[in-house]
Amino acid sequence: MVTVSPRRRREIIDALRRGTVPQRGLDVMAVGLDRFEATLNEELTTVAAGGGVFKAVRGEYGSGKTFFARWLTDSAKQRGFATAEIQISETETPLHKLETIYRRITENLATEAISASAFREVIDGWFRVLEEDAIAAGANLSAPDDLESKTAGLLEQRLATVSRTAPAFAAALRGYHSALRDGDVATADGLVAWLGGQPSVAATVRRAAGVRGDIDHFAAFGFLQGLLAVLRDSDYAGLVLVLDEVETLQRVRSDVREKSLNALRQLLDEVDAGRFPGLYVLITGTPAFFEGTQGVQRLPPLASRISVDFTGAPRWDNPRAPQIRLLGFQQDSLVELGRRVRDIYASDSRAHDRISALVTDEYVARLAQSIAGQLGGRVGVAPRVFLRKLVDILDRIDQFPDFTPDHSGVVPIAVAELNDDERAATGLDAIDIDV
């Protein structure tokens, strides 16, 4: 029996009911990922010690790349990391615009305590740490000016390295702290928005801190260094940054693609050069992106850094390589996942005994086979629909004492329930042409 807290159980089941990947509790659902766990833990330990890691994950659609990324960030948060997940998009988050990437990092920053938009809490927490350190160093708590002076001194000392490349970051932090001290809420709000990369902050707000303009492409890396410094001083282990769906670069204009690939190479070079201590970067993409002519291979310096030979048997894949591959679900792993979800659901259900009697291991196996069969036998595409249907069956058993699922495990799937990849797997998108 899988044991989880009521809160984690509710979050997992609610997400699966909606057909989405849960944000938390993924360790109990990480079927088939055991071979990566030791290496990822080693890499997170390296990052927590001040190192940097750049990792690429490849897999076809439906192979579990998003789940893998969420599993990594969930594990990282439990180890004291902050995380940020970003979906690369030509219109919303273009990879070649680093200022946009930085803004998305601050917008999606999450910690174990705060699931999203934790940027301001991190900044405020850092100032609390600075004040505590200033008091420990002898600042007079009853003399606000002395405390402010020593806190400002610590700020300058700890951002000295960052100030050389992004002096505006330190200036905005000073201005934000002063605005809070003076009770100027509007200025404080504006400056923390500017620090987070938000555009169009009022000029009067920026003048209060002695900064000008918006954060641009060239300043973005410096501000990321500043954020990492703040995280380290706030006792976070580091930042895990996920850049998901980078394969979308294959569909953009050639000039934009070249700029985006170069930005990716630049980020990799900066991580390897040690300029981002405490940063773990994970990118996800399809095999076509890593091997095709419209992806990584268009930029040989990038390809040579992260390419891996995957011609051998998957069992010998090296988890420590800069690029790893996911093979997606097989039938046995899909069934094992179903069993775990059933046990999680039953752990706090009034109908525990009925669930045990009706949703047996054999029934879960039949249901998995039925769902995969309706999706053209493509097991790797089946998990989302399979789990959604399984939770629906468990809901009915939980609510209706006289409900009994079809013993055969056959459950119909409506076209409206499917996403594009699932619909393609059924063959329903095929076009009949009369000749």
C-alpha cells in the first residue's frame, strides 16, 4: 500500500482527474525512473555545493518528458531548491530573448513552501537573513540607522561579484529595501516588479533606485546571477530551471532558430564556465530536435557538447551523459503506475474494501490494455487517458455503493477527451480520399 499524506493524495488525484501532471508527490508515481535517480541526486548535490549542471532529456511525444521534469523539480524542492518551469513558445517565451526567459523564471519561481510566484517572498526572505546576520555581527537593534547601514554593507559585500556585471540589480535591491523602510509601498512594488524583469515600470519608480530602462537581453544573465546569489544567501540549495518543449524551435523562422540555438549554447557555456553557481538547467525535446537538421545539429558547437550515441541497447544508456533518453511507458510499467494510483486513492477512501475487491491488479491490467488498444496500441501515449479513466472509476466506486465496473476493463473513450497526440494515435485524424 502506498502511503501519502491526505494533502498530497488530494493534489495527485485532483490533477489526474483533470488529465494533468500533478505538481507534487511525484516520487510515488515515478515508475521506471529508478535508473536515473542516483545520478540526479549526485548532480543536485554538485549544484548545492556551488557547481552548475546542464542536462538534456529527449523522448518522443508521450514518453513522459514533462513528468520527468516535474519529478526532478519536486525532488529538488524537497532538498531545499527553488525551481522554475518554462514552456518555450515562439510567441510567449521565445528562447532567443533572454530577458523574457529571465522574466518567466521570476514569474514561475517556486519553493517547497510556495508553489508559484515565490520571487518576492525570496527577496523579502533574503533581507530578513541580512538583518539577522547584521544583528549577529553587532548591529544595534534599537538603532534603525545602524541596522540599516550594516544591512546595506552586507548587501554590497554579498553582491560584489554580481555588481560587476549587473550593478543595476544591487541598486534596485537597495532601493526596494529603502522603500520598504520608508513605507513607500508603491515604489517597493514597482522596484520588485522591475527586478523580476517586468517591462514598463514607471520612470519615477526607477529613478528612486537610480536605475534606468528595462532589463534587456544583455543584462538578463547578470540578473540571473543576482537571483542565484540571493537564493544562496537565503539558504536555498540552488535553482533548478526547466526549459520544456525546446523542439518548438524547429518551427520558427530560420533567423530566430539560429539566435535561439546560440542562446542555448551561450547558456551552456556560462554554466560550464562556473558563472552560474547553484544552477541546474534541464532542457527537454524530441529526438528530431537533437538529431534533425532543423535542431541542435544546425549549431555544431552545441551539438558536439550535448550529443550522445544512442545506437546501443537502452539498458546500457549512461545516466551521467549530458543527454539522456526516455523510452516511454511499456505495458508492465503502465500497469504498475495504475496500481500505485489505485493504492493512493484507496488510502483515504470510505470505499477502501470495495476498491480492493473490484479494482484488483488483474482489473488494472485489463483496463490498461483496453485503453492502450483504443489508442492504436501505443502504450506511451496512453498514461494520461488511462489514469483519468481509472480515477473516474475509483470516484464512482467511492460515491455509489451499488456501482460495479465492467469486469472486462473495457471503457469507451470519447474523441473530445483526447489531445492531438492521442487522437492521432487512434487514427481518427486520417482522411479518406475517394479515388
